[in-house]
Amino acid sequence: MTSILNKYASLLVNYCLELKAGEKLFITTTILAEPLVKEVFREATRNGVRVEIDFSFSDQSKIFSDLAPDDLLKSEPLFYRHAMENFDAFLNIRAPYNLNETNNIDPDKRKVRSAAMSKINQIYFDRTSRRGEKDGLKRSLCQFPTQASAQKANMSLEEYSEFVFNACHLFADDPAGEWVKIRNDQQRIKEYLDDVKNVNYKADHTDISFSVEGRTWINSDGQTNMPSGEVFSAPVENSVEGKVHFTFPSIYMGQDVSGITLWVEQGKIIKWEAEQGQDLLDQVFSIPGANYFGEVAIGTNYKIQRATRNILFDEKIGGTIHMAVGQSYKQCGGLNQSSIHWDMITDMTTSGEIYADGKLIYEKGKFLI
């Protein structure tokens, strides 16, 4: 474990965040991730990086939501706000105690808290869209294996740990080198799609089209999510048309919503159904901006071949596409704004096709270009 965590920390510090001496790194996680945090701190400090850490504890979100009066619910977290405005890099290490902790929070309180976080979220999206610029924010999201996540994925902790580390290429002699190869392989797809005007996702359960004219596709090569393995963009907001069915469960606020089908006209989601979680879906589409799409994407990580009810991994599954409702990525040219960004995933390996300007470029989970 120590050897793997050393490699993990080196990958996060030197490849994902490219941290340099004098930069400031802000880490958020739970106390469960202390073994990985210690190795990240060691590697970053060796590089001359100033590190600040915000550890959360079991049931913290639940206690806050249940007991905070309105003025606290409407307040911004001060340290987090300062970090989003002033730090050079942000690392969020997911290490949950209990993935059902926030399931029964009052929906009205969720809305109040979501609104309170909206300004900070916009700062975050603005700065991360300018990565590489002087005032940009480098960020990475990763996973530390915990019993809660293993149980959610229907795995033992040992099995889940191996799954996480394998998806990140940590068993390779040179994990960063493996991600550089992925970057190079995906670059040709990104460059091809940048020249495309219209895209159509088709499958037995889906027929949805959208314009990406003037938008930029991103080669997601592990520098903003670890693991990664996808290419993504933002659709022209009023261009999305058709019907899309998502075959994988989608998790929102710790709750499963499965069998989601959306009907779209002129970019707006006008009808929605879920086989499980209809009430939660109804709540989501009452949030401003949530009834337009902020992202369209294609998963390319073929080391991930099973759903684990964790969007960090599930959206990267090789042979899938996903679409996110809500906030757009500004680096893609997207304009939609919302307090949420919720990814929904569908399998393309059985009957899936992707057409670009009328040309078949992807079939049954594989690119043809």
C-alpha cells in the first residue's frame, strides 16, 4: 500500500497538478484519506509547495444540514471561498464515510445551500477554465478507497482498491507515462471533433442530436480527474433535439436515480421520467439552468468496465457516452449556468452509433476514425 500511495501522490502532484515551488495547494477530503494526504503532503513539500488541508469528519454534512439556522445555510464557507479565489491548485480526494449520509436532507434546505454555494461555484468554474493562465486554477479530483465506496460498488475493500489503482494505471512502472500515451491517443479524436458541426448519438434507446459548432472538445487525459479517459465538449445550448435514455444509474446527493429518459426540444428538457427516483429528478429540474445540457462526452477508459455508482469512474467507462445537465464547462465555450452539473451515462457497446456531420465515426463502443 505504501508503494502504491507513493506512486499515487507523485502522479497527483507532478502530473495531474504540475505543482511548482512557491505555489499554494488546497486539499479537501475526509480523515479517512490521511494515508494518501500524508504522501501528497510529503511530495508537494519536497517540491516547495505550500499545502493547506481541510479535513471533514463523519456526519459533518448531515449535522450541518439538520441543525444550521437559515443564516448559516445561506452563508459561504470562508476558507473554501478564500482558496477558490487565491490558491494555485485544488485537490479534492473523495474518501466517504457513508454515501447515504445526506439522503434524507430536507429538499428546501438543499435548495438554500445550493444557492449559497452558487457564487463560489462560478469562481471555481471561471478559474478552472483558465488553467495555464496566470490567474487560473489547477484542479484534480481523485478517489481514496474506503469501505463505503466499496460497498456501493458491491466489492470488498481489497477488490475495490485494486479497481481504483488499476483505473489510474498505478500498477504500471511509470503511471505518468501511461497517461501521456492516453493523451496522445485521444488528441487525434479531439482534433477531429473540433472540426465537426453536428453530432448525433444513436442507439436502440436513444436518438439525440446537437450542434458543437464553435465549441471546443477537451482531451481529458488525467490532469483534471484521476482517473480520466474521455473527450468532452459543451453543446450549443438551444441546439439539442431528441430523446436520450441513460442505462446506468445516476447518483445525485447520494441517491440512485435509474432508468432516466429525457425528451428535448430546442435545447430544453421538456419531459423526464425515471424508473427509480422520479421525485428527486423532479427536484433537480426545478433548479435554474438544470433543464439544459452543459456537457456531451464519450468515455474511453477501457480499464473501467463496470459501473460502481461513482461518477468519477462510471463516466469514463470505455464504450459509453454521457451528457450532463446544468453548468457548462467554460473552457469548451459553454454558456449554460447552474448550481449543479449532473452527469448521466448510457452504454453504447450493443447498438450505439455516433455520427459527426452525417458520417459514422463510432460503432458499438469503438471509434472508427
